[in-house]
Amino acid sequence: SKLAGSPLRVENTNLFSGILAGLLTFGLLTKLIVTNLRNSSRPAQNPVHTVDTIGHYLVTDYSLPFEVVGVLLLVSLVGAAVITAFMKLKRS
């Protein structure tokens, strides 16, 4: 890093755990999408959604998925920074 005065070194790639995490995530998302498609045939009871109702749902019913998505986005940004630093180090 720039603070330490030396380039960022990535020594462990963890290919197996990365593939395993990717497959588990793919499986979970596939299951959620299939379940959602099966339940989508029912008509909506209240189709009018305002910013107030969406905000209410985000802090009550969907607070855990909202936090998980936030952490997932943070991890993806940090991963992108590490990959970029690794690629720059590899070019030098």
C-alpha cells in the first residue's frame, strides 16, 4: 500500500473457496428466483407503492436482506480494489 511504502501483495488465491462460495451463491439465487416465480402468479393485493411504503419495508420486513446486500456490495468493492492492485503489481 502507499502508506507502507511497498506494493500490495496477494499471496493466497483461495481458488477452491472462491469457487465454492460462487456455486453456493448461484444455487441460493436460483432457488430464490424459482420460488419467486412460482409465487408471482398470485395477484398483488395492494399494487400502489410509494416511497413511504418502500422505506417502511426496508427498515422492518426487509432489514436483514438490505444489510446483506450492503455488505455484499462493500465486499465486492474491496475485492475489485485488491484485484486491480494485484494486476498492477503483476504488470510491473
